Amino acid sequence: MASSKDYLNFILEQLSELDGITYKAMMGEYIIYFQNKIIGGVYDDRFLIKDFRSARELMPDAPLELPYDGAKAMLLVTEVDDKAFLNKLITSIYEELPAKKKK
């Protein structure tokens, strides 16, 4: 099942206080970037982020879910209605994110 544009727009609105949030559509899903680094994405109308230590500290009970078959498991963000929490989550994992790979 592909993600809806409405759900993507909701997540983008929740992250709108952060400078440098962008996205890229990919096969019916959406990869989300923060300052040119991939933080996660919207998959099947779920907001999933990369599994990093700082994210686990903020979401210790977050389940790991597959964005799609064959992919690496990511953390499911369940507190998508809490804008302040999402901003804290994204900024906390930023330093752990690898730089964007050069082509």
C-alpha cells in the first residue's frame, strides 16, 4: 500500500519548525531528509526513522518495523501529534546520521 500525500503533508507540517526538511517521492513512499541527510520516511502511512541510540533514548518502547520487504528495520514514531517531541527527536539524531553519499 502506498502512502497518502495527506499523511506526508501532515508529517511535513509537524516538522515545519525545522529548517532544511525536504522529501523525495520514491515508488509510492516518501524519503524524508533533514539538512540533506536521510532521517527516515513515510511508508504505508507510518512515520519511520532510522534506528539510532538517541532515538531509542527518546522512544525506548518504539517497535522496529520494516518500511518495505528487504529493507533494514526502522523505528516507528507513534507520537506524531506532538510537534515539540518530533522536533527534539529529529535534532537529537542529526549528529548520528551519516553524510549524504556522493554519486
